[in-house]
Amino acid sequence: MNQLYPDNIRVDRAQNDTIAAIATASAAAGIGIVRVSGPDAIGICEKFYENARGIHDLKEHASNTISYGFIADEDGNRMDEVMVSLFRAPHSYTTEDTVEINSHGGRYLLDRILELVLRGGARLAEPGEFTKRAFLGGRIDLSRAEAVMDLISSQNDFAHKTALAQLSGRVSEKVRDLRSSILYEMAFIESAIDDPDTYASDLEGYPDKLDGICGQLLDEMESLLEIGEKGAVLKEGIRTAIIGRPNAGKSSLLNYLAGNERAIVTEIAGTTRDTLEESVRIGSVQLCLTDTAGIRDTEDRVEKIGIERARAAVNQSELVLYLIDASEGITREDRDIALFLKQWKKDIPSVRRCIILLNKSDLPPVTDTDSVHSFFTDADAVLSCSLRTGEGADELGRKIEEMYRAGELQQQNEVMLTSARHREAVREACGSLSLVRQSIALGMSEDFFAIDLMNAYASLGRITGEAVEDDLVEEIFSKFCMGK
Amino acid sequence: MTYSIETDVCVIGAGHAGCEAALACSRLGFRTVIFTMNVDSIAMMPCNPHIGGSSKGHLVREIDALGGEMAKNIDKTFIQSKMLNVSKGPAVHSLRTQADKAEYSKSMRQILENQENLIIRQAEVTDLLTQFDLEDDGPAEKEASGKAAAEKPRIVGVRINTGTVYRCRAVIICTGTYLNARCLVGESITETGPGGMQRSTWLKDAMNRLGIPLRRFKTGTPARMDGRTLDYSKMKIQPGDPVVVPFSYSTDPADVQIEQVPCWLTYTNEETHEIIRRNLDRSPIYAGIIEGTGPRYCPSIEDKVVKFSEKNRHHVFIEPEGRYTNEVYIDGMSSSMPDDVQQQMYRTVPGLENCVIVKNAYAIEYDCINANQLKLSLETKAVDGLFCAGQFNGSSGYEEAAAQGLIAGINAANMLRGRDPLILKRSEAYIGVLIDDLVTKDNREPYRMMTSRAEYRLLLRQDNADLRLRKYGYEAGLITQKQYEYVCEKEEKIREEINRLKKVRIGAAAANQEILQSLGSAPLKTACSIAELICRPELSYEKTALLDPDRPSLSRDVAEQVEINIRYEGYIDRQKKQVDQFEKLEHRRIPDWIDYDDVGSLRNEARQKLKQFMPSSIGQASRISGVTPADVTVLLIYLEKKRGRG
């Protein structure tokens, strides 16, 4: 924990700030509570609470009262009908001023209300922090300290697990990508500062380049937030990537699946703006296909396989349809792909499946399903077909349906950044990157950028639960040849 | 009958750490003996010929602010000086000098020789003695025997190779790379310390007996050549700065404006790399002969070629070893290849075609400790009065060593005086970052200072080391009252001038607009303070003088601080806020008596790590890898509970 701003410091932030969190455990409950505690609790809530006549009067409410009213956002749009309880210090659980907003809304509305309060100046409570304050405020006597410590420990574990559960593989992948971009830029700057004799000249024109990179990262983070705001643009379907060497028949397979009479094709703009996804129904199974074929067709005419591009699509998928050209057999590229897929499956074996299609069965084959099976032992199925003649192609649909019914393939709803904790972290990171751009605009030198880049990096790390540790130093040494 | 000599402090090793440690103790009035394998190797620079550099320059300034010797000595013996990163922000400016190695060593030896209370002794220390070893030897130790089992070992002396015992109350181990060292040039392995010096061996057994395990690190150094055999016309000259800034606050800048010696830049090429690749199996590292862990920031040319194969050339700097020698240092090409491969590969580098090697490049392996076994004071957790400093603690670099030596020396003296140890915080000094990292982190290679390791680097600048640290040097007794008062006055002048500049407002009068225009700056729309004008990128404190007729005449160092503090105020304030948060955790002490088994709810991993590191504050605990924020909260509540009861 050494780099610019240690994350752990959050633990003991000033006792005099105001914290907020959803105090009810599950979304299933009929009523949910957002609890706000601290010296500004009443002031912050007053901004968003109005009584039936639209008057913001929370500050005048007496202690230990409950009132009916509405929560409205900054623009005055009423979001929800609520009951608000008010406890003035020291007559509350935490012994601080406390407001509890009771809402009938489900998880979605609670999250929106919590976010309003956070935007209004509260910060998100750490696990067990209300209890900790109650303890430190003398509300809980010393004999119960053990219990409080247990509670904090277990709540932390729970929070960590649920936070991870709320993170789809796709989001954490995205967040990791963002982080590694930021880390690389930091390491670049640091290497130039640390070893100016070797690297100083690399910084010429760098601020402009970094400004562009920050702009791009900000776009990506803002679109993450946007999708989160909409609550759930649920991407129905099993994420499926079609991969294979050029000319193995990826386009044909896509056309086959999309052109199939039973398939309904829709287009959904992807979360990252440059991918296109197609939703295809096969019998009772919905597939969300990632079009890696299109990428290849426009750019990679060369014999080089688009493994880097396919990699991204594969990492976000639950199902991989991997095409091998039976008339060419298993090539060196196929071995690379196989190695990569092996690792991919190993990462999350419970949900990742791979079907190999031995295409072009109409041409003289140089390999067969048995030898493919022994070459790629991790395949869940190896099918032989000809997408040109259609022979054997229906077998694929049947196999997918069969796997789905057997529970082998699971439809994972894409829920992006639904947790307020995650969104707060992304917003903080956005703020930090904006400060980087501000420093660039002011003509500051590169070492100033590093400060806010590190903040952005640390904020995003809270989403995936990754601490800062020695990442920067590691990156400097692994990416840059240091030392005279 | 054992011959024994009475003293206060024994320092083992007279490298950069040992020299600072011994000087600090003797200057603070304690009788000190410094042991060295060879008096001719005092303050030797067995690797590169520079002092300072990125972040290391900060350390040298801090050593000076605290009353150490390194800065003063290099100011007397440098042959080239350069301020690095001047086009960057003030936090990353760093001074780097080329030393005249022989002069540096000679000058430091003179200082040691003439230091009151200090004795130089050429000998190998073979044993470390605690009260249990000398039980029957002195009345003071006798009473210990009864409760020996429960008592913690305490240093009472050292034994040297002649059998003579030096009785003392503190020992500072600074063996650098000498302990059990071996040097490798390809298949040729010699059991020597750096530069062919005799190695030490016995201390290993003593450490084992005290229950302090050792580990093995490695590092390497490039070849030295006869400079007359190089063709400099094929290289690019690397001159020093036209105006030299001294390292020490006590050095008169006029004294360092000397005639400088240049360095030279050339590059490796594919031919070099091909020779290396072809002979990789003969490199001790790649052949698996070397067991030690080497530093990544100082890779051998073999490592560079293998790990960065996409680079078709690497920088090579030719640096003089001194003013009165022909020897030059081939910076960037450290290696452990056999001699014949070295001869071939160096000769592929432009300018080195006919080079004659004086000393081969070699890798060196040595014993050191994991500094996790130390307290932040650099005293071992296992043995009272036993301190460790320098490369022996798993660091690398002359500056890192000297910094630790100085702190270990001050803290040994503080222990003898019954004072609390001097522990610099991460928010106060690079030295604080250095020692905290060494003691708190799991370092797997020799540790080098870097500016990116200092999270509050905007506050820890090389230009303000005196303002940050003089008071600690003064409290320790290494800085005079006069020196300290000078800094206090300087601080006051800076504060006054900043306040004045924020108050003095100038209007949009024609005369002012004209001055602004002549300075290439936009005209004023409304009145504003001089401070606001200084923040304009094209203006500065100096340039705004014309607009500021009442400006007092201030020294250059005061003006520099005024300018930096005004110009970077926003950033500095943000870091100060972070420091406030950080220090809250630092100030929550964890008492020595804590029993982590008694703290319920801690996760097992955290419990083990906390037991292993025994952090002294909540802040330090939070930096241990494997200790989560929730663990820290649990710990806080536990301490709160104990306090409530007490």
C-alpha cells in the first residue's frame, strides 16, 4: 500500500463526516430504508425531501418524528413517495443526527435515493460503520465490543461477496481494462521522471496524447454510468462469441444463425461503441452474439489471426463457438486459440462452455472430430458440419438447447454497475481524470498528472476489490527497461 | 583471559551507512568504534560513480538537513553536477553528481579520522555478544542469570577475529554486500566482497544464534575500462550544468563552480544483442548458478536483451571514475558474462571497438536480512541495542544506505540517552518512506528509492528538505542552534512574503498593462493580487517584480519557496489534506503488549501478518499487504475497548 493515495485511509475517515447507506438487507423487502448519519444528515436530506405541499422543511422537524412527503431530485422531479424519520443527536442509534428515508420502491429506487444523498454531500458508509459509530459514541457498551467486531468483519465479507456477485464478468473486465490503461500511463510518466537520461525525450507531445486518452477513458466511464443509470438495459441472452481462423466460416455461421427461420434478429448498440451485438433465439434459448467476424472482414485480411480482438469478445462470453476448417486441419493459430480457451475456461469453469464446429465437411477433410477432441480436451462438444450445404448445422442448435436444458449453459443477465458503491467509485474516477485534463490544460508538467491518475486508479480498484499495493512499481519494471 | 575494551557503540562496516552511523554517534558524544575489513575501503563506491539522481538526490538533501555527512563530502569531491527534470514540476527535480571516487573515499576517511570520540579499527567482527554470553564476565550482567529464560537478549559487546572483545551498549550492523559475498564473472567465481575486497563470513553464525535469519540478494556492476582506448568522437557528450547547485545547505554555492568533466552517451546494437543471446547459457543467472534475487531497476544487459527483446538498442553512458584516473565506468551494461563474451560484446558498441577492460563486469551475491525483522527505529525486534542499516537491510544504493545509517546512528544514541527513537513519517521525508517500505513491505529484491514510491512527493521536495527536517536534526543534536534559527527565520520570511503577495492588489492601470504586455501576458480586466499573477504560466515571482514596487529583497532560496508555494498551491493543499487523513492513522499507536490472538474477528491471514510485522501504529498496520480495512476497523475497536477498561 504505498502509492500515491492509499485506499485504506478511507477506513478511519473523520468521524465528523456524514455517511449514508441502504439499511435494509434485501431488495425483496416491501419497504427499504436509506439511512443517513452525521452532522450534515439533516441538511443534506432537506435538499431532497419535500412535504406534500412541496416545501423543504426538514430542519424544522422535531426529533424522533416521522413525516410523510416526497423525494425529489436536484431538478425538482419527484421520484418517490416516502416517510422520513428524524433523530437528533444524541437520540439516535449512532448518537449523531440521523435521517431515515423509508421508501416503497424496490432496490432500484433505493439506489437512486442513496445516490441523491451521496451527491448531496454524504459519503457511502463502510460496512458496519453505523454500528461502529454507535459504539464509539458510547451507545453500545464495552461488553458488546466483541460482537461489534464480529459484525463488522462479517458484514465486510458479505459486502465483498455481494459486490462481486453484482459485478458481471463483463463489467469487471471493463474496469480492469480501464485500470490497466491508467496504470500504463502512470508508469510511462514515472519511468520518464525516474530515468530522464533514457526516457525524457519520450515525453514530447505527451500531454496532448494523454488528454486524448483521458477523454476516451472518460467517455467509456460515462457510458458505463449511463447504462447503470437506466437501471437495467438488460442484455438478454447467453453471451456467445464466434471465433476461428479467417475463412473458417465465421460469417457463414453468423448468417446461418441469423438467417435461420426461427431466429429473431435485433441490433443493440454495445456498451463499448465499436461492437455490434445480435440477439438470436434458437428454440427456447436466447443467444447474444458478438460479431467478431465483422471486425476481421474490415481489417484483418492478412493471415494474422485476430486473436487479440477475439480475446476481448471471448472474455465476455459464456459460450464460445469455435470454428475449425476441416479441410485445412489444425494449424499453429488453432493451437494458440486452444491454449487461450483452456485458460479462459479454467478461470470460471462453472459458467464457461465451448463448442467446436468442424466446418467444411463437404470438402476432403484432413482432420476429424476425434482428433479435434484429443487436441482440445476442454471442448464441451465437437460437431462436424458444412455451413455451405447446411449439412449437420441443425445439430448445433439441438446441442445448445440440450446444454441449456441440462443447466450447463446459464443465461446471465447483464446488470451493469447497479450498485451505488460501484457507481460512486466510477464517478470519483471520472472526477480525477477531469482533474488530469485540467492540469494538462493549465500546462502543468507531467508529474502533476500522476497524482490524479493514481486517484482514478485507486477509485476503480475499489470496484474489483483490488488494492493499489505496488502495482505502479511493478508496471514500471515490467513495461519499461529501467536502470542505467 | 579475554582482552576487552570498553566503548559505547560499535559500528560494523565503514561503507556509506557505517560512516553516517559512526559519525552521528560520536558527534552526539558517545565513544564509538567503527570496524572495517580494510581501512582503504572506507566510503568506497564499488558500483556507479554517482551520488544523487531521481529521488536519491532527495535523500542526500534530507541527510544534510538532519546533520549527516554525505552531501558535504560530495560537494567537496564531485566532478560533474546536473539538476535532473528541470522542465518538470519542482517535486521531481533531483540533483545528480558524478563523484571522484578516490577523492570521495579519501575525504570521508579524513573526516572519520579526525572525528572526536571515534576510533577506526581494521578487523572482522566475528560475534555479537548479549548479556547471556558475558554472564560471568562483569558484575552488571550477573543479576541477569536468574531470570535469563524470560529476558530479552540485549547487546553488550562484539568479538573480533583476534579474540578481543569490545564491550558496548549498542551495535549497528552495516555490512553492505560483504557478508558471505561471492563475485561471478561467467564460470569464474571468487569468494570476495565488492571490488576484490576481502569478504566477511563470521557474522552469519552470530545472526543465526540470535535467531535472525538471513537471506541472499544479488546485484551487479559493469566493466571499468581504460578511457584512453575509447573513441569519444563516436559518442554524444553529456556535460554538467553551467551553474552548479550544491547538495549541502552549508556549502557556499561559489565553492562548487568548478571545471567539470563530461560523460558520454553511446548505444548497444543488434550485434551486441546477438552476442549476448548466443552466449546466454554461459551467464550464471540464466544458467541457474546465481540463487540470489536481483534488482529489476538495475538489470544486467543480459536481462535487458531478454526481457525487452523489442528494443533494438540500449543506452550506454561512459562515466569517468575520477579526475586523476583513466578508468571509466560503462553505465548501462552491467553483466555477469564470462570475460571472453564481455570482450566481444563491449567491442560492438560504437566508440568501444578497441576498448581495454581494466575490471570485468561482475555479479555479486551477499547475505542480508529481511528488514521486516526491524522496528521503524532500525533496531532489531529480537535483540535490544542491535541496529541494522544499509544494504544489509535489503536496500541498494549509496544514498539509501547513508540515510539508514544516519537514522540508525541517531536512534542508537537516542536509546543510550533514554530518548524516543527518531521515526520520520512517510509524509515528512523520503527517508520515512524508505524505512517504512523496508520494514513494512515484503521486498523481494534490493530496494531502490523512486519518486513514485512517495505518495506525498509534492510536499517532499529536494528544495525544502531543510524546512522539513532541520528541526529533527536540531533536536537530535547534529544541527547547531544557529543553523536551526536560520531555517526558522527562512520559514517566517516565506510565510510573510506569501501573505503579502496575496494581499497586494494591482489595478488595471495603463502602466501595469504595459508591463504585462512586455512580459507577453494578457492585460488585466479587473484588479487582482500579485499572487494570482504569479500563477500565470508565462509569469513568475521574478517577472512580476516590476509590478510590485514594495517587494522586499529576499534571498534566492526564500524566493524559490515563495514561488513554488504560490504557483502550486491547489495541488499542495490537496496533498496536505491527504496527509491529515494519513496522520490520523499514524498517530494511533499500537501498544507493544498487544496480543493478536486475543483480538477476535480478525481474519487468519491478517492475524498472521500482524503477528509477523508487529506494526507500531494503525497506519503501519493498514499498509501491510493482507490486512484489509475491515481488519483495521476491528483492531481500532479492540484498542478502544482496551483503553476503555484501562
